Amino acid sequence: MTGTCKLKLYFITSNKHKYMEVLRIAEKYGICLEMMPGMKFEIQSDSLEEISIYSAIENYKVLRKPLMVEDAGLFIKALNGFPGPYSSYVYKTIGINGILKLMEGVEDRRAYFMSVVTIIAEPIFIVEKGLVNGLISNEPRGSFGFGFDPIFIPEGSTKTFAEMTVEEKNKYSHRAKAVEKAFKRLLQLKDVVKT
Amino acid sequence: MTGTCKLKLYFITSNKHKYMEVLRIAEKYGICLEMMPGMKFEIQSDSLEEISIYSAIENYKVLRKPLMVEDAGLFIKALNGFPGPYSSYVYKTIGINGILKLMEGVEDRRAYFMSVVTIIAEPIFIVEKGLVNGLISNEPRGSFGFGFDPIFIPEGSTKTFAEMTVEEKNKYSHRAKAVEKAFKRLLQLKDVVKT
């Protein structure tokens, strides 16, 4: 398998769902992706980009091998962007029911998921974003995916992310968009750098 | 004034309310406290202690002068500790009304405020905690203080923190407890180190 790799990349995450989503895209580009729990170097910031870059750099200091990190958040308009960069902490504490309670009686259900991917593979350093607009559903639906997937309906679909297979979710998702952009850029730059 | 200082300490914060609360205690101990906005080096962690130590170290790398940082959070039992270390972000987004909405119909109103103080003043390195138990009120009351003060009633009082003067709040508060402990330890160690 390694023989056919255009590039080997460590994906710093301990989330298997995330890994599976990204793995599908990596395979398409001939990138061999290896999951690595890595170190939790997430700073508190309202900017996902800042969090992602910082985490990539801190992990790179230790690992010194081509790596990527991905950070994502759900931003709900009526809640001033909450839970945003702190989505995973909010998921662990007040959870989906907490979000639905905060959204009780709220007509404006608009929200977006944003993903930021940072890749460091000397001499290449890439930061790419992906965004998907959608709505917060009135009740949780579906059992695929993770986090707030059961209450997010992406624009252009009637299903929540949790009602979609990985392939289907990747057609819409913020993460797939950011990863596609980052992988394209990576292979392109890799060619340029070589010559 | 500096002539009577036992010690000069930079307090890394841009929160004037926090500064005022700590200043009262510092004066009592003959510590000259100077407010300094510093750098925002807060990591994402469920542990306030980790956040506080990390932030102190990162700021110390740059400042190299005796400094303290203080991190605090409101932990609500029925919400699994939410908003915890992310209290200031939660305050800025869903705010007091968001917390009260999450607590609608919830009988168990128990919560605590926790504060962690880290002081670095070579060769001294101190980490101290302070905690105050209390209840989440049914509606906001008072206009003193900051953050979630208007909805927190400390044990032993019927007032919220926002209905108290600085002196009164310092009799109960997590912050005052942590700071008192840290300052006592600092002066004690300073004497020991000198001899």
C-alpha cells in the first residue's frame, strides 16, 4: 500500500468518525493517511483558524513528520455563533438537548458548520477552510456521524448529517470541502517544489 | 508607594473588575499589583488548573518578571459542569439568558465558581485554587461585578454576587479565596528563600 502513496500524512485526531470521513478523500488523491492521537494543543480562541494553526505547529514541533489537523465548529446565528470553536465541550456537557432547549421558540434556525484544515509537510504549509450552511432541526434525527450531526440539515438536503452515509455527508460537508481544497493544493505544491 | 512594596507583581488580565477585586487583597499583603493585558494563551482544557499554568508560563516566557494569572469558571451541576472553563465565551454568546433558559424547569440549581491562581516569581512558582458553592438564581439580580455574577448566590448569602460590593464579594468569592492562599504562600516562601 505504501508503495502507491504519493505522500504519507499523519492525521492528528482521536476521532474515528473524522478519520473515516477524511480517509475516503485521501484515498481518492493517493494520500496515505495515518491516524495519530497526538497532543491536545488547542488554544481558546474565537477563531478556528488560529486554533488549527496553533495545534498543527505545536504537534509538528514534536512529531516533525508531514501532518494535518482539522478543527470544526457549529455556528448558530440566533445564538451569536455559539457553540462555535467549543462545540465538542458543549456537546459533552449540555449536548444536543441543551442546544435544542436554547433554540426552543427561536424561528431563525440558520447555522453553519465550519472546518479548518492545516497541513505542515516541509517545505509546504497549508491552511484551508470549508463551510456549509444549513438549519438546526427541531429534533435529533439519524444515528450516523458524531457530535451535532443529528440536528444539522445542510442546504440542498432534507436529511440531517446523521441520516447520511459518509459518502453522502462528504458531498455537503464543511470538512470534505476544506480537506479537498487542502489535498489539491498539497499535491499541486508538491509538484512545484520538486521541480 | 513602590517604596512600601514587599513585592511587585504583574497581574495578566484585561478585566478591570477582576483587577479591582484582587487589588484589595494585594494591598492588604503589601503587594504592589500592576494590571497588564498580556497575551491570550489560553488552551482548551476541562481543567482550569491546566489553563492557568499554561497561560502563566507562556506569558512568563515573554515578560520574565513576577506575574500572576487567574482563571475562573462557573460549573453548574445539572449541566454537567457547563459552562466551566469556557464561561467567558458562553457569556459573550448565549449570555445570562441562555444559562437561565437551559435551567428552565431544572430543580437542582447547585453550582460552584472555581478560581485558579498561578504566580511565577523566580524562584517561586505557586498554583492555588479557590471554590465557592452556591445556587443559580431564577432571574438576574444586581449590577455590580461581571460575567455570571447576577445569577450566582453564594452559600451563606441571599444576595447574588452582582448585588455585593467588592468587599462583600471578597468575603465569599472563589477568586478571593484562591488569591488569599496564593499571596500568603508567596510571602512565606519569599522569606524562606531570602534566608
